[in-house]
Amino acid sequence: MRIGVSSTDFSSYRFDDVLPQVARFFDHWEIFSEAEHHMHEISGIFSMLKENYDLTYSVHSPISDTNLAALTERMREASVMEMLNLMEECINLDIDTITIHPGIYSLSVPGMQEKSITAAKKSIRGLDRMVSQYGVKMCLENMPVFPMMLGRTADEMLELVDGTDMKVCFDIGHANTNGQIEEIIDKLGDRIVHVHVHDNDGTSDQHRTIGEGNIDFKKHLSRLKGYDGLYVIESKSLESAVDSKDVFEKMGL
């Protein structure tokens, strides 16, 4: 079982300050490509430092300034282009897995859900066509119980990836907030190539240390038959991630 770490908190600090701390406890880091850790900005220092540490890497795409479901075509295209640029950076840095979000509905105009879904599907299909050319795995992540987010349920995710070979990042914490853990495993299990783990009480996306919420990780994750990929702990802090790692390892998945 390979356990990695990711935290939006890391992206508040210099990459070269965070790297040795991560390497002290983990052998994989999913870099959140935003703020201080935007891949375009850190590619140079990443190339210089990566050989000094026994780490493998994946990348979580930026989410604050992108929206694959944007109704304004130029904004949607810009978001797709950001993902394509990220693919290029990852190829140059020998990183082969990228996690992306499906996008969000209009925050200002009601009744735009179907148009947003259509826009997201257009973006996802375009990215899916490019994945084979770039030779990377791009994984669409299921979302938590926020009404503006696409991809909260198994059926919504199925609609978004229909007609593509797009892979899935299964976020068990997000699924728990929607009561969708078993449904996503059952309906999307053959597409799951990446897993995010964090805990909550089922009411909101809390990113608690494993054991502080109500998720039965051993019960649910043992149903991912044949899964031999990464389990990336998405935490609020390095300390929480280390505690989660200790608990997770003892589960004996």
C-alpha cells in the first residue's frame, strides 16, 4: 500500500521549504498547483531539487481560477488551456498523474445547470482526446456536498465521463458528504486510478484526520478490488497527515 500526501496549506509556503518536510514522512506528494506551488512557477526549482529526495509525484490542478464548466466560452477555453499547459509541465517533469475538478455551476444565474454540464462535458472530451497524446493520466475527481459543484454523485460523474476514457480520482471524503461511497465504487470502480482519503462526519467537507469522522475506510476501500494505486491523504496540515498515515497503515488494506 502506497500512501502519499497533499494539502492546500502547503501551497502557502515556498516549495523548497515544504519539500524536505514532506520527504521526511512520505514517499509521494500530490502537489497542489496553485499559489506558491503553481507548476509553471516552480518547474525550475523542482527540476533542481527532485533528485535529492526519494519521492514520487502527482499534481492536483488549480481550482480557484479555473472552471471547466464555465458558460463564457473564452473562460472555458482558458481553463482547458490551463490544463493542457499543466500536462506539458508534468511531462517535462516526469509526472504522469493529474487530478482535475469537473467545474462549478453559475453562482449568479439560476437554472443554468444543464448548460454548465454541457460545457463541462465539452471540456472533458477535449482533454480526454489530448491525454493519449501527452501520455499522462488525467483523473476527474468527485466533489463534496456543495450545491454549486458538478460531479457530486456517481450518476453525475457517469454523465460527465460518458463517451470518454477519462479516469476517476475517487475522493472517499467527498463521497461521504453525499452518501455516495458505495455508489461511486460500484458504478465507477473500473475507472478509478487514484484515491484521496480524509475523514468527516458526513455533513461537510472537513478534511479531518482519519479516525475523527465516521468513515469506515477498511470496509469501503477493501471493495476496490484489484486497486494497487496510491492513497493520497488530503489534510489540513502535515501533522494531521502524519497522524492519518499512522492510522491508515494499521488498517492493513
